[in-house]
Amino acid sequence: MTAWQVVDPGPMGSRPLHRVSVGISQPGAGELLVKVRACGVCRTDLHVAEGDLPVHRPHVIPGHEVVGEVVAVGADTVGFSCGDRVGVAWLRHTCGQCRHCLRGRENLCPSSRYTGWDADGGYAEFTTVPSAFALRLPVGYSDVELAPLLCAGIIGYRALWRTDLPAGGRLGLYGFGGSAHLTAQVALARGARVHVMTRGERARELALTLGASSVQGSADLPPEPLDAAILFAPVGDLVLPALAALDRGGVLAIAGIHLSDIPALNYRRHLFEEREIRSVTANTRADARDFLAFAGEHRLAVSGPVYPLDRADEALLDLSAGRIAGAAVLRL
């Protein structure tokens, strides 16, 4: 099969991603073999390719927003059959026995493993997934529309939950790419006022089209104090303006897996009056189920360019250069 591997992690200009021909892995016990129909292009894929994250699997096939069809099932597999449409997301294994798993926080499991980082992902014609971590998908969406929901959507949903945004609250979004444009729609559906801080003109236009109350530059103050904010851009310098925009008792959630260094904080200006910073680490399967159920009840507008599989390197290069508004997807 045709696939893309991260051969030598580094800047996209150094061509870390190579197109290769590899054999099709057969599903092991409890696994599904999935024929990939679409795979989202996530910023985490870029972090894997460029070496921002440590190598977990040499020559890994990236991609963890996978929509496809089950074409084979391994022994002892229950719940799925050949022909089913399924989603393959970031989280692919947890131990189920540690204190975090037993408390419903499997996203913090020390033994967790991830698609497209610890195991081969969806920048390929086929991939495998443990059936316990495969996701059932809402109807009414195309394969291309569903793909970004499987990480950008789920992570944004968890980040929003982490902010404790009150009903009808004031939310700030820093960066407006694949995850933020979906998170904005969730917040708006729940009655929030959404203010977007981003540098891209196309991203600003998209934010206004989706219903944002205001858009401004990445580090600019919104027109009103915020009850909560989510930082999607992997830019540590934005932590300070985001904190400065919070009202008393406000919460900043940092949604990314990677962030550049954060400048020194001033306690009184940035944290006093019970302002908080919270990180977001992956997601639980419950997060995924809850978000996909929400998406089934509230039709989300999924925006972004579509690339064929043989242009996966171009898609990541465009993402790196800031040329993508919304969420990019590979279509097979």
C-alpha cells in the first residue's frame, strides 16, 4: 500500500515525510483492519514530523483523524463488522488498571499509546485499530467532514470543558485553525459569546462567518473581559495576553500537545484574583463519545482544504506556513 512515513524528523522544508510502499498489516486479536477513506491533517502530525515531539516509533506513519471502512476483523473482536464505517482517533491504548484509568481519567494513563505516534496512523491506504478504541460515527456527515472531528473536535471539546465556561459566558479563542473553528461552534450552540484572537485574515473571516462576536490580532485584548480562554496556537508568548484578558476567576486552558516557552509571569497582573491556567492532555473515550453525540445533534460546519493522499507533504507544509484556514483533510 501507499503510505507516508516520518523518516528524518525536522522542518518541513527538509522533507521529513517520505512516500513509501509498505505491506498491509493484518489485524491482531481484538483489532480491526480499516480501509482509509479520509484522514485529517492535525498540527500534532506536524509536531511529529518536525521533531517537536520525541520519536516513539521510527518511520511512523502519521495521522490520527481517520475515517474508514472495516475490511477485516481479528480474533476475539466484538462490536464491529466488515463494512462498518469507523473512526480512528489519537488515543489507541490505556492500561485500564492504573489509578487514573480507574478514576475515569484514562487520558492520564502512564501506559497510554497514540495513533500516528506510537503506532502507524492514517496517512496510508489502510490502518489498524484496537476495536475497544474504534469510534462509531454520527450520520449526516461525509468522510471528509468527519475526519477533523476525531481530534480537532474532540480535543477542543475537552478544552472547553476544562475551562468551566458558565452558561452564556464570554470565551476567547487564541488561534483559529482546525480545532478552534469547531470549538467555537460548540460554545456558540451553548449560548456563549466568542471572541477570536488570530493573525490570519482568512481565519478571521471564517470566525465571523461562524458567528464570533469579534475578531482581533493574536495578542490584542478582546472588547470585554473573558470568563474563559483556550489557547490553540502553540505559541507560549500568547499565554500572557490571554491571562491579561481574563476576568477575575477566569480560566485559561492550553489545548496543544506542544507549546513554545512561556515568558515570565507577573503574579498580580496575570494570576492574582484566582485566575487559573489548565493544561489539556489528550482525551478519554468518553470525551470522544460525548462530542460525537453532540455533533450528531448539532450539525457542525467543517471548513478547510482537501488534498489527495499523494500530496500529504504539501498539506503539512501549508499547515506549517499558516496557509490553511479551518481543518485540512486527506481524501483517498
